[in-house]
Amino acid sequence: MAKQYRRVFHVPDVQPSAGDGGGWTVLWDTQARVLDDRWSTATAQTEAGALERAAHFMKLGFSVHAIRDPNGATFMDAAEIADRFRARAAPEPPDA
């Protein structure tokens, strides 16, 4: 009878390089929490990708707290994100 061996792979922890910055970060959660600073995070490689993720989370009804650039600086806060995506989602009034 043949023996079956299980291969074990070791994958090293990958850290972003200093010049990379790690990508864009979207801070979101299922509900708005003002008092604590614990947010779920989603990462994107580009600014457009981060904006797309933020729009998707808002369509799902989640609270988007901020978008941070690869250096960690706040690119858009909650009010700016809400204004940007509410303006797109608002239907135009019918012509009278």
C-alpha cells in the first residue's frame, strides 16, 4: 500500500516595500461608530479602485468612514464620500 504524504508549504509574510506604501485603504463598517476607532478595512491598488469599493459599500448600506492614500493620509472623509456618492445616486426630478 502506498503511503501518502502531505506537503507543507511555508509562505513568508509579505510586507509592502517602503516606496509602495501598501495601496489605498477604505475604512468601512456595517454601522457608523463615532466613539471608537475600529473599522473594517478594504485595500485597493489605485485611487479609482478605492472609490469604486467605497461606492459599493455605500450601495450595500454600509458606513464608509474614510479613504486613505498609500502614505496613510486621509484622502476623503465620511462627509466628502457621502456627498460624492449621494450626488450620483440622486435621481433627477422629472420635467414638468
